[in-house]
Amino acid sequence: MAKAKHCRLSDTKPGDRFRIEKVDVPDPVLKRRLLDLGFVPGGEVKVGQRSPLGDPTAYRVCGTTIALRKEESDYIYGEKIHHD
């Protein structure tokens, strides 16, 4: 059974898995960009590596690796998925 913890995508660590619940972005252009890249409610994301200075972070979504800055991933909410 999987346990979940609700948080922002930016709160995750490399290797974590994350299920998106909502994308809450005040800027409609950025929201459309994130949705077009595959960051959609119900989608699953695997957190990849962080850059040496900690920002941006690579995320694996829909078979593609996308780098987002913390200020962008702060708008993506969901649950951290732990597989037992």
C-alpha cells in the first residue's frame, strides 16, 4: 500500500515520486506552459537531479525530462508517493 504526503513539487527530493493534484498559477501564460509540458492533475512525476547550486531541478514527466526553477515548481501541489 502506498503512503502519501501532501506538499509542493518544490518540497520533494531527488528520487521521489509525486502525483499532481493541482497547478495553482496566478500567471495564465505560465500555467498553460506547465500544463502543455505535462504537469497536469493526476500526472505522476519523478524528481531527478538538482543543479549544483540547487536550482533548477530536473523532473521526469510524460517520458520527458523537464527542468523547472523553484519559483515554478512552487505552484504545483500534490502528494509525495512512497511505495512500501
